[in-house]
Amino acid sequence: MRLSTGGTPRAIACARPRLVEVDRERVWPLPELLAEILALPHVVGLAEIDGALHWVVDARRLPDIGA
């Protein structure tokens, strides 16, 4: 996926990305202990979408893998 950011366009490796509107009541920050265990600084929370939990990703924290 190519993502335009405030700096430059970035290529991000991902599987089946989706952009959806989520009710704030269905989004939770990632618990600190889980964040430490995962060691994925770009994952900042969890969201319930269609009855399943999904990672909430801050694209600004993703490593740049090239264009």
C-alpha cells in the first residue's frame, strides 16, 4: 500500500488493509503490558469492527520500507 504522509509518500507492507469509520466507544488504547509484549510501536490500540478485534495502527510510527 502507498500512503501519503506529511513528509513523503511511503510504501507499507500489509495484508488486506481497510479504512473504516469506527465509533469512539469501540476503540481502546493498547494496554501497556500488551504493547511491551508485542514490541510493535505502530500498534496503538484495539478496535471492534463487525464483532472482531482489529489493531489500530498509527501510520506515522511505521518503519519506512521504501517506495
